Amino acid sequence: MSKGHRQRKPKGRALDGWLIVDKPSGIGSTEVVTRVKRAFQAQKCGHGGTLDPLATGLLPIAFGAATKTVPYVMDGTKAYRFTLRFGEARDTDDADGQIIATSPARPSDAEIEAALPAFRGEIMQVPPIYSAIKVAGERAYDLARGGQVVELAPRPARIDRFELESRPDADTAVFRVESGKGVYMRSLARDLARACGTLGHIATLRRMRVGPFHEKDAIPLDKLLAVGDIPPPSPDLLLPVATALADIPALALSEAETARLMHGQALSLVEFMGRVPAAANPDQGLVRAMAGGRFVGLCRLDSGMLVPERLVAQGGPRAVE
């Protein structure tokens, strides 16, 4: 191979795993990833679910092979606490935006409680115009910043929990939410205020859980970056790649079954009678294949078969073609 055609070696350390950052307010998710990547001198990393600049809390950052498991983390349940401020609509639906309308109405606790059930379960939600959703190939927030009128279609959203936690004063209310992927807390706050006969926006927002990751796993960003670039933070701070998949039901495999899966074979679920976890969805559901204590990979239940989807080979997860 000629000198000009040699494969260039990636810069930085080859790290694999998850780092759970406690993001401060006032910084975007992409900037956090950039700073963390630089501090760890890592070859490759990305985040598992955007947080708005205003928001604080859990921002999972995937290094190396963990980037392959990002979609599974983003599919997991998220938990939030937010403060809704009544009386002002903002263009961004949070305190970072400009006031676009006001209302003197302030709902009672009873009116809030009466409105909440309509926002639980499977609902349709219109995303904020300041979001990354594409409209005719352009990001909605770019169009909005350019002064264009942005109209977004309602999208399905799953809200598992939406509760009034406290009422500091007539102008504000604090809520706890647990939701599926792609749910906008800013839209939830905006729409609840409207349902209560007023206007509102998010004043503070904190994410406390992303899939299997909880606040106890999080390290404040300033502590991570306080040590400087030399030496870089220890790789011991990273959680194993498979930690991201802890919420997916586990299926025990023998070594013989593992070997067949690793060769790309689909196995009949008849062989697994009594072993398929009750929590697994038999219609296209995922299971976490385990051989003893060893993580083998992810498989899908499909038409009575166990089909390998992403298996762990030497060097990290690989997709099964």
C-alpha cells in the first residue's frame, strides 16, 4: 500500500463505555460532548439524548463501542422534574425565550389536577418550534430564528407519569414526569398551562433518569473538567458498554447456543421454552442474550425465532447483517 493510501490512525485514546455527566444549565449538549472528548483525549464519543441549554441533569455520553448502543438508551424511560411558570408564553417554551403573550389567569391546584389525566398515557404532542425537527430539510429552530412561521405536526408521545409535586406560589408549580423517547417537556408545560386556561413556560428543568442511568451515576461536569487535560480523567470513570442495556430483559444461553448465534444463526424459541423472560415482547421485542455472566449481545423475538441483532465480538458490539 502506498504511503498516500495508508489508513490514518484515529487520534486519541480508544475508550469504550458510558460516562454519565450531570450537565449544568447554560451549556448545550454538543458543547458538553466536545469538552468531555477533549478532556478524556478520546477517539470517539457522542451523547445519548439531547438536553436543552436551560436544563440540568443526566447527559449520558457514549465512548467508542458504546455509541452503537445509543439508540437503546434513547428508547428507555426518562424521568424529569420541571417548574412551570404561569402567565407568560415564550417563543422557545422555556425561560430562555422571548415573551410572546401574557395571561392574568392562575389555576388552582384542583384545576391543575383535573387537567393532568389528559396528558397521561399515549397522547399526541406538537413539538416546540425551537427544536431540531426538520421541516423541508431545515431544522425548525433555524427557521424560527430566521423569522419564519413554523408549523409542526402533532407526534405520538408516551407519558407514564405526570404529577403535581408542589406549588411554591400562585405563579409556579413543580411537576414530576416519566416518559418515553421523543417527548418534549417544554410542550408538556405549554399545553398543560393552556388546558388550565392560561399560558406558561418551563422555568427550570432537570433530567433525573435516562433508561438504566440514574442520578447516583452522574458526575458534575465541573468536577470532570477540573483536573485539566494532563493527565486526562481516568477511564475507570466509565461504565461498561452493556450497562446501557440493563433495562432490556435478559435471556440465558448455553455456550452451544451462543456459538450458533455468533455465527449469525436464528434459533427457534421452542428451544427456550421456560427461559424467555415474561417481560420480553414476543412480537419484535428485544432480549439481552447472556451466557453465564457474559453479555453476548442483543437479539429480537420474531415469528417464533430468536434473531441476532447486535452481538458483542472482540472489540465491541457489531451489527449482524
